[in-house]
Amino acid sequence: MTLLETTQYGNPMINIGVFALFVVATMGIVIVVTRQKSKATDFYTGGAAFSGRQNGLAITGDYLSAAAFLGVTGAIALYGYDGLLYSVGFFVAWIVALFLVAEPLRNTGKYTMADVLSFRMNQKPVRTAAATSTLVISFVYLLAQMAGAGGLVALLLGVSDRNMQSLVIALVGLLMVAYVLIGGMKGTTWVQMIKAVLLVGGASVMALLVLLGDGFNLSELMAQAQTAALDPAYGNGKDLLVPMQQYGASEFTKLSFLSLSIALVAGPSGLPHVLMRF
Amino acid sequence: MSPDRDESQGKPWADETEFHLPEDHWPLPELVHTEKPHEAPTTDSFVAVSKTAEYLNLRSTFRNFAFPMTVAGLVSYFTFVLLSIYAVDFMATPLVGSLSVGMTIGLLQFAVVYAWTFIYVKFATKKLDPVSGALKAQLEKGVQA
């Protein structure tokens, strides 16, 4: 996957400044929050000190990955209807997670998903399976997130050299590790809460601004997007509002679309960082 | 207000995770409670409760709600997906201005999820929480006895 080219967005010094400000602010919050004396168990569970609302906000933060903000927007911008599936599927997955996973997991008094799963079963194989699944999912998930985060940071900082971009990605990764090591569960829960507020707030503001440009006329906005997409200078000449533009080529790709829809609806219930919050 | 304060009562380093060690490994007496941390209900009491009618009722109430709701939600979603794949022209017909039927149905899925969550919260508060709260109180009272 090629990293971004050297288009410059804004002044890199301002971008670095804002980025550093966010890092300092959130790291500060993490340190303050974990300063309270706590038991070893609190590092892993947050000490049951979070209210239902706060925990809900943290779940939102975990559930809304960078994909929801960046990837889906991009997919819809390029492929229109087929990109819509990503956000719809992920959203409907919430029903599956809520009814089939969250309620039964609630109040079991156990710390981890592996604890809950092996509660009444043969400990060793179940724990091994849980650990393997967590590691595999985390690895794959992190690859995508880090590449996206690093690419974005490289773009904002105006870094063009391939090696420098890799360095930026590595630094972002180290920063994330630092958050977790310093904060433990409590710290990361606060980070997720802040993230949820920022994501939803930021996306709402942008959506409002875009809609404002068309006088809150969604239909008009879609028509304009359509024209831009069909214009070969901007888009890839595909019709945005018609399904199967990306996946309609053959029976195989259609099945691929169906398979994607199943993965999107069943997958999020198994994500370890979402499961651990229940 | 935090559970740590309540338990340690001015002895901030009391750490219940060391109590499972043999007594000569416990932290210095002046730094610790002399009482052990509060016991949780035993496995036996859990097993006993799991056989009561109340508990089984609670579980079936939940299941009779959750499964149909999940199935309905998924049926709605997969109708959207399958129509998008096989009824392309139908889904492409404009409904409101340039919003196609397909896009509207897709956006309706969001409404379904919101509605389902709202219904669930109402249901849980009214039917599930009182019963599970009573069972929990019963279990904890049994421990203190």
C-alpha cells in the first residue's frame, strides 16, 4: 500500500502544535486519573469506578474506530452505495453485540473475556482459543489503524520521505503503548471517552458544515456528489447512487459483497477491545 | 467515595491481592486490615440459585425478547443487502429527489438500531433489572449470614 503523497494540508507547524496539544492534554488526563491509589486489579478493570454513562461513552469510543471516521467516508466518497454497506453493517452489528453478547456477559464478576468463556468449561483450551483470537484480531486491526493513523499524521506534518513516514507510524505506535502502560484500564477508558466525544462532535460539525452549503438539502447534496463523481477529472466515473458499482462485476464479487455484509454484522461482537467493556 | 477508601480506612496500601499468599507473606500488620476482604458468594450458592424458578424465569424472559429482536434486526439488514445485490434497478430508483430507494432503506437500518436499543433499555429496566437485583441481593445476604 503506497503511503500518501506530499500534498500539504495547512501549515505543518500549526498541525504539529495542535497534535502535540492533544497528546499533552490527554496524557495529562491519563496521569491525573491514575494518580489515585489503586489496587493491582484496577489496572485491568478500572476499579468499577465508572458510571454506566461513562462506560457507555467508552464503549462508543472503542466501537468507533478510525475506520468509521476516515475509511467509511472515503469508501462512500469513491464508491457511493457500496461504501454505505460498511457503515450500515457495522451499525447493525450493535444489535448482535447488545442482545447476544453484552447481556449474558453483564455482571459475571469476571475480568476478561477468557475468564467468562472458561467459567464453566475446560479452562486450558478455551483460554488458549481466547488468547489466540485476541492476538490475531489485535494484530490485524492494529495494522490497519496504525497505517491509517501514521499516514494521516505524515500528511498533516508534511512528511514525504517513505522512511520518515514509517518512522512517524512507529512513533505513533509507541505513543499508544505509552498511553496504555501509564494509564492502564482507567486511563484508556478516559481516553476512549474523550475520543468518543471528539469523534462524534467533530463529525457532526463537519456534516453540518457540508449540509449548510446546500441549504440542508440532502437530495441536492447527493446530486452534486453524483455530478462530481461522474466527472472524470474528480471521481472514477462511477455512479454513486446505484448499488453494485464496485461489487457488481461478476457473481463472485456479488457473493463477496454478501460475505462482507455477514462479516460486518458478526465481527464486531468478537472484537476484544469491545468485549472487555461489557 | 472510591471503594479503596472505604476498605482501607486510612490504611492506603491495603492490597487485597496479597491475601491469597500464605500468612507470613502478608504485608506488615500495621499496614493492613486485620479482617479479610469481603467474601463473594460461593459456587454452591450460585448453583443453588441457578436452579430456582425465579432465575430460570429471568433467563427465559430475556431469551424470549432477545432472539426475536435479533432475528428481526438481521432480517431487515439482510433484506437490504440481498435487494442491493439482486434488485439493482429497484434499489436505484430515485425516491426523494436524488436519494434512491436503496439509500433510504440503508439509512432506515440506522433507525432500526436506534429503535431496538430504545426498546431494549425500556424492557431491561422494567422486566429484567428488578428480578436480577432481587436475586443478587438474595445471594449477597446469604453470604453475610
